Amino acid sequence: MTVSAHDNRPRLPTWETALSHLVLVAGGFFLMIPLAWMLSTSLKSLGTVMSLPPEWIPRTFHWENYADIFRLVPFGRYVWNTVVITLLDVVGKIVSCSLVAFAFARLRWRGREVLFLIMLATMMLPPQVTMIPQFVVFKHMELIDTIVPLVLPNWLGGPFLTFLLRQFFMSIPLDLDDAARIDGASNFGIYWRVVLPLSKPALAAVAIFMFNGSWNDFFGPLIYLHSRDKYTIALGLRSFQDQNYTEWHLLMAASLVAMLPVVLIFFFAQKYFIQGIVFTGVKG
């Protein structure tokens, strides 16, 4: 059977495809409006922020606003505190959740399914339920106004991310474990040398989830951090707001600086993030 030369030509997009692309472009445009306004405001002077009609493109670009946020308040210190807490949270969450997920997915032991269901049941507890008891525990341990209450819970696992990693680990063939045991590998050796190297997409997804949550966390630092030199970025943004006064141009500049790491990490790691989320549903 001969193949027509017309079959090799690229197909033109149908009107349904064109319409869907048009809707996506329009949706993306509207989603970018707040970001564009934030960027515009960050380059204005305080006197022109509330001008009417609004100016999308400032007549004079005040780049010094970005320098002022580090000069007027210790914003660099806030960034450093946030980086330290976020990195400790990400490492702790990856280590603890991957170990628990490995035990639920790859090991056979009595009561495994029951404990797994109990762990999933804790997802139904809102954080407001455990907030006060947890605060009382850390207060008795004299850890208030330290970063320990913000870091230690993330070294003790978590139901959602443990479930995500467990689903991914179950998609890895068990034959690899048997082959490793024949070569003399222990359970930890299988976890470290077999499962983790094959789970980079899922680990990247966990890291992005944790980074985003920890970097933008406001409520936790608000409760546990009292000293100004220990503030995170989320608390530091309040430095540009007062009860009767808000420096909108500096607040928008600081918000853009705070948002930039999250956007960059997701932009460069979105491939692994999407793979990690998709592959967790391969095997249940």
C-alpha cells in the first residue's frame, strides 16, 4: 500500500485547538496583570503610587527602591534567616518522608497497612487543632524565639509528602530490591543506592512543595519568632506597613525580591516537578 505525499505534511491546527490556545493565552495574560502592576509599583515614587488615572509605565524609574529595602530595614538578614530555615526544612522533609515512605512501600512488616491508614487519617486534622498543643510543648522546652519550632517538625515526616513518595516508590519494580539483596545490600543500602537514585522526580516535587511552603510561611514565624533580628521575609514585609501608613513602592519591591527564588526554582525544576506528580499515580 502506498502512502500519499499529503500524509507527511504537518497538520494545520483545527479551530478547536486555536480556540483553546486563545483561551490559555488570554488566561495567562490576566494572571500576569497583578505581577505587572507589582513591578510597576515597585519602580514608582510613593507620591505616584495612588495617582489617577493609574500609570502602568512610570514616568521615572526609581530603581533605588530596591536598594532602599535593604538600607531602611535589615532585609538582607531576613533573607538569610529564611534561607537557613527553608534549607533545613527541605532537607529534613526529604530525609524523614523518604525513610517512612520506603518502609511503607518496600518493606513487609506486621501492621503496615493499619499504620499507613492512621497516617493518612492525620491529614484530616487541620493545623489549627495542633497549633496550641505544639506551642505549649515548645514553650515548656524553652524553644520560643528560636528556629527550632520551625524546623524540628519537618524532620518528623508528614502525611501528604510521605504518601506522595510512597506512591512513587511502589512504581519501582521489586525485582531491583531482590537483586540488591542477592548482592548483599541491606534495607538501608537498597533505600540509598537503588530507590533514591530512581526517585529524583518525586524528590524534586517534595523539595519544591516544601520550599514554597517554608519560604512563604508567615504564621509559624509570627508565633515563634519575637526578636526582630530573627525575622523571616514574610515577617519582614510587615516592616513596610504601619497601622496608618504603608510604603507601597517599597513593599512591592520587597515582595518581588521575596517571590523571585520561588519562581526561578519552579521554572528550572518544573520538568521534575511534573514528572514526580504524574508518576505517583502509576501504581497504587
